[in-house]
Amino acid sequence: MKQYETVIGLEVHVELATKTKIFCGCSTAFGGAPNTHTCPVCTGMPGSLPVLNKQVLEYAMAVGLATNCKINQYCKFDRKNYFYPDNPQNYQISQLYLPICHDGGIEIETETGKKVIGIHEIHMEEDAGKLIHDEWEDCSLVDYNRSGVPLIEIVSEPDMRSAQEVIAYLDKLRLIIQYLGASDCKLQEGSMRADVNLSVREMGAEAFGTRTEMKNLNSFRAISRAIENERERQIDLLEAGKQVVQETRRWDDAKEYSYAMRSKEDAQDYRYFPDPDLVPVVISDEWIERIRAAQPELRTEKLIRYREEFDIPDYDAGILTSSKKMADMFETAAAICGKPKKVSNWLMGETLRLLKENNQEPEDMRFSPEHLAELIELVDSGTINGGVAKEVFAEIFAHDIDPARYVEEKGLKTVSDTGALREAIAEVIAANPQSVADYRGGKEKAIGFLVGQTMKAMRGKADPGMVNRLLKEMLAE
């Protein structure tokens, strides 16, 4: 059987985190009632005029600089003409001829090593509305709230050869954009969407095969499955002596199946021409340098600094920096209490456990770094023990309670009264003669049971180390 190589390029659409739309003052807030975030501009009313949102331009420049792109200091907008109910103007304002950024690239790392994925261009454009298909009423409804929401489209070169490389590229891109604050990049909410252009060719061939475009991919898992499925579909066609048709396909992740939507359009099918209502954008050297100077520390730099400044293992640093929210939580809490390793332990342990239990992402964390730092101080000062600390942290995680006040109100402070401890231990010794005999007979592990019973009697509020020491003393008497 012939050996085939997969060739993949991506078109990644990212909704920018502006408060208003790209060409009007309507809100970009997610989840509003249908058609409430609209005006004559974003619904395409005759005579309305677009005005470019400056923040959109600056976010696009920031992403371009962070992905090693060149900034086009003279760029302009074009009209992409097509007719569809969710497109109220019957055209989309985009950038074809002079996009804002071009000729960049980012380095990814997979099991096969490091590799640079080229970025052909980044352009600004407006989003379309959303169609809601009502099967009960046998009709389609349109919501224009999303119409005019600002997007950047990041077009890669066809440099990826596997699903693993695609996911590594998307994850690196997502983190860069999140660290810049340009978007939350939530695939499940559609603020980051990837269209996969894929073709196969015989191993060693220079010419590309016929490509298809895969849409409706809203998770890394769906993207991986769609790539593997489409690769196999195209190989099966070629092995059967058939032709791959250039088309747009829609992926159904539940059925693990894709189906043709329409023939793949080329640029000429959209009859692009310069938008007559928007003037060209001229970007000065000073403006570019101002954006460059404001760039935050990205994940790559953080990984190096965490190892050097905090002496944190590579694995821990990788987890802590895999989310901007997690990295910010770590750095702020560590700065407050001065104990970075202990902050890291709480985030890597209890925090990740509770996030998983609640089916949440780090971006969903709602507790304050101040309360985490205060909890660490309560443990280190001996005010509470480790078991109680986990109980308190569960409340911090869920409700962001003040840990000191909660400990006081619930009476959770560690009991350090040796008289009370000796009294409880005496009762445990009297109630468990067999364990006492086992310990005195040389079975050291028996002490663990007695410590547990004492902790239970003290409702978890004793210092286990002190209980262990007093038990040994009293058992030796």
C-alpha cells in the first residue's frame, strides 16, 4: 500500500475581548436576549456608516507582534460579498489585499521535536449573526447580536503534518492570545474557532493534493477526530482510484462523521473590492513600539523565570503557566505570603482536584489569591492543621470565604491544650486494648489507628504530630 503524508493548514477565528463591536458601539457581551445588542450599523441598515474600533486594531497588532509577524503599516478593509440570512449587509467587512499582519510564525514542540509553524497573515474582520433552526416550528430564526463582533483570522501556512502538531499549534496560539488579554479563547463559547484545511499526498511528492475545509470544530478533541477521519476518507478515495473534491465539510462529533456542505469557494467567488466607507489605516513606527512595549510576559518567559526565581520543578511550572488565570493566582498569592512552593502545592493539588470534580477550567476560579495566602499562613502558624485546611479551602474555592473568620466561627482552631489531648488519648487507649497490645508487642503500625481514633475524638482539631508524640509517651508509661 502507498504511504501518504497529511498536509494541514488552519484558519483560526478569534473573537476579541473588546466591550463594543468592531464598527459600532453595541455591546459584545455573550448571552444577551436575541437582537438586543444591535443598531443600524451592525444590522446593515441603508445609510449607516462604520467607524473602526481602535482597540480592535491594537489587539490585532499585539497578537501579530507576539507571533513574530510583520505589521502592515498601511492596511485597509475590503468587502467580501455573499448572501446568507445571518449576514445582514449581504457582505462582510474583512481584509484581503492588505491585512494588518503577515509573514510570522510560532514554535511548537511535540514528541517528534520542535518545529516552526508559519503564519501567512492575520486580518481583522466582523463576525456574522447566528441562525437558530427551530425544528418544531419548521423555521429558522436569526439573532444579530453577534453580527459585527470583532474577529481576527489567523491563517497558517500548510506546515502541519499531524493532529498532534495541530493541537500543539492551537494550544500555543490560545495561550499567547489569553496572556495578551486579547480574547478568552473559549472554544466551547465560539470565541476561538478553527477551520482545518487538509489534503493528502504520496510520501515524497512535492505537489499538494486537493484540500477540503472542515468546519464546526469547537474542541481540541473534535479537531483531532475530524483530522484523523478526513485523512482516512481521502486516502480511501485515492486508493479506490477516485478524486478528492475541493469542498467545505461539516463535522458531526457525536456521529464521528463529516458531510459536504458546499463546494469550496475561491477569493474571486466573493467579488472582493475595497470598502468605500472605511479609510485606510496608517500605523506609525511609534504606535508599533508603544504596543510592543506594553506586551506582557508570555508563557515561555514565565517558565524560565519560575525555575530561576521560585525553584519550581519544570512539571509544576508547566501546569501553573498553562493558564493565565492560574499563573496570576500563583504569582499574587506567592507575593503575599512569600511561600511560592506552598502556593504551588495548593494549586497543583486541591485546586486542580476541585476543578476536575466540578468540571471547570482554571479560568472559572473565583476565589482570591489573598484568601489562599491567608490559609497557608494559618497552617504554618499552627492555627489549623492540614486536614482542617482542606475543609476550609473547599469553602474558599466554592464561596471565597475569609479563612480566618471561617475558622473562628466554626471553632476549627487546633487544640494545643495537652491536658485535653491527654484526656482524649486516655479514653482511646482504654477503648482499644487490642491495638494497644499490638503496639506494645512491636507492631509499630498500630499507632496509626490510635492516632486516627484520637483525631476523630478531637473532631480533627488536634495536631497529629503532637497526638503521635503524646500517645507514645502514654503507651510507654
